Amino acid sequence: MSWFRLALGLVQEAAASEVGQDIIDDIRSNAFKTREQDLKPMQNIDQVKTFIEERLNILDRNIGMLVQTLNAQHEMLVEMRKVQRVWNLVLAGGLVTAIVLAVLL
């Protein structure tokens, strides 16, 4: 699997989740606010600081949600690898048993 497909799958899964929809809604709602604010000249440095802090808070929240989603996916992959390892051992044991029985009989 290519990295591009993996990234696309992660984005699709994240966008389909409730958390992903919250992020998309935040981006859409704040896009209009940003455009309106950009049209008005900022009067002083306090407005600029407030604007930057708001954007950074939104970014931090969105990255936190993304990290949470990726951690959950990682945990699922770890569990799937454990199950796969058990299956591989069981199948290898069965194969060894079948070979031993075939040699002895």
C-alpha cells in the first residue's frame, strides 16, 4: 500500500467520523469570520494578538482531535497484529503437526 493511499484513507476515515465533522464545521464557520475580519483593517496590536491566539487555539484543538483519532487507529492496528500473530502461530503449529503425522504414518 502506498503512503498516498494510506494518507487518503486516514483523511477519509477522519472526515467520516463525528470528530472530523466537528473540525470541518469549525473550518467552514471560521472561514467566513476570517474573511470578514480580513476586510476590516486591524486597529492595534491587541486585535492582531487576539486574532492569532484564536487561530492557534482552533489549530491546537483540531490537531488534538487528529492525534486522538490516529492513536485510536494505532491501538486497533496493534490489536490486529496481535491477533494475526496468534493465527500465524496456530497455523504454523498445525502445519508442523500435519508434516509430523505424514512422516510418522
